[in-house]
Amino acid sequence: MNLKQLAAHLNLSQTTVSRALNGYPEVNEQTRKRVMEAAQTLNYAPNARAKGLATGRAMAIGHVIPMSTHHQMMNPVFGDFIAGASDEYVKAGYDMTLSMTGDRDEEENYRRLKAKGNVDGIIVHGPSMKDARIPFLRQLGLPFVVHGRASELDLPYSWVDMNNTHAFQRATDFLLDLGHRRIALINGLEFMDFAYRRRVGFEQAMSARGVAVDPRYLTAGEMTESYGFESAARMLALPDRPTALITSSVIAAIGIRRAIHAAGLEMGRDVSVITHDDDLSFLRNGPDVPIFTATRSSVYEAGRIAASMLLAHIADPDLPAQPRLLEAQLIIGGSTGPAPQDAR
């Protein structure tokens, strides 16, 4: 069914039906409700190209993914973020474009998208501490929202981020309350803003309790299962091994659990583990009782919020920058317990 047929069915003009579907304020609520109900009943979907011609927009959002030699954004977290964002795009009649780019030609890709009019806005992923994309996109005049923040940039821009510092401060405090003092941090790459903030939270909690941070218990790297395994295996081989480990990814935590078992130890009894699990849709932290004690924040919800913010900026280019900070929960699982008596 097309717009003309839907309008004829409702005995309304095509203009009225189009305005009702697109949320124009001059259409009264009774008419809008009638149009929306008929569109749903008759499975009407607006033609994106026609809608774009009418509004002067591409009706598409761009996600440009940097395929860096240092890190890959194509991971389970990205998949859940896209799922949340897509829900908002679909409701607003927008499509999504996904393109891969090398670090050196990323700005050129943004210029090309802007020049061709292929997208109406951009979601920026994986910001570094002083991310050059943010001032570049501001100068380019292309609406954007950042998933995360850039700590060393003092510029107004819209972002959605988890309170990484508070989450890891809270996780460290939990272990300290259990009597742990030899606590390790197996972190992500610390030029990435989220990992930097998590380390700050860890160090602040240790300092507040007067517990020194042992540099042998600190590592930063790509958050893979093998990285978690190798880092934990190295630390657990120390004569004064850590009694607890905090890690930035449930994927790395799986490797850490493997290392604990390989060392003949039991997770939760001999060595406690806290991870950040991101509430991933297809990598659940146990079916009923959580396997890992974890800081949890829905990346799906972050995607939905970021998309909604970006669509608002596209609708109103004069909208001021909107920061949004999400708090994480601390979920208690079977991976933590009191520090062994001889380590207190």
C-alpha cells in the first residue's frame, strides 16, 4: 500500500496523512491516532526515498567503524549497541549505513558521507582520550553523538556514557570490604577513554583505603579471552599472587576463569573475580545465578538513547549539546568471596 491508497482509505488528503505520520504539530491528536492505527492495520510503511525527497534528508544514520591495528570495534558490545539504536531508527523511518575505515582515511570517509548527502548524522564509537573526530565533525557541521567521552577535550558535544569511574570504584570497594588487599586490574587499552576512567576508579578506591597499588597487578590490552588468560596466568604464578582480579570485559573474564582453574585454584574461594559484563544479549552472565560478580550497564539501552539524541539533533540543528551519564549496577555472583585468611 502506498500513501495515496492509505489517504483514500481514510478519506483524507495525502498531505494530512503524511503530516500525521511525520508528527507535525498542526495535525490534531484524534486524526493522528486514526492515521497511525490504519497504517499499522494495513501494514503501511513510508517509502524512505520519497520521504527523503519531501524532507530534504537522506533518512539514514551512519556508523563509521575504525578498523584499527590497536583495537577492533566489531565485538559483542557493538552488536548490542546497534540493536538498541536500530529500534529508534525504525520507529523514526530511518535506515542505517555501516562502513569500515582505516584510521588514516576516517576523516575522508566523513567528508564523503557529508558531500554525497548519504547520511543525516553519525554515531561515533570508541572515543580515545583526545579524539580528533569530535572537533572535526563539529567543524564539518554533520550532526553526531558519541558513545563514550573524550576526557581531554573541552568542547560541547552530545555523548552517552557509563559512569566507568564510579563503577570500578564501587567494584574495588566491594573487594576491599571482603578483606582483599592484593587486587589486580586487567583493563582494556588505556588510550581508550572508558579504560582510562576505569583505572582511575580502581586507583581512587585503593588510595582511599590506604592500600598501595602493586604495578605487577596492572595490565592493559585488547580485551580477548586469551589476553585474560595470559594476564591472569602470569599474575597467579607470582609468589604473592593477587587474591582478587577486576577486569573490563566478560570475554577477558572467561580467560581469567580458565587461568584460575589451570592453576589448580577455585574461583570465588581462592581467587575472586569481578568483571564488567555490559548485559550482553547473547553472552549472558549465567542463566539464573550470575557466574560473575559484575558491574552491569545495558549497552542496548545506551544505543537506544544515543540514537534518540541524534535524531533530535537532526530535527533541530540548534539543539544544545546533551551529555548523558548512565550508572552501572553491581550484580553479586559466584565469582567473589572473602579474601583467604592468610592474605588478609
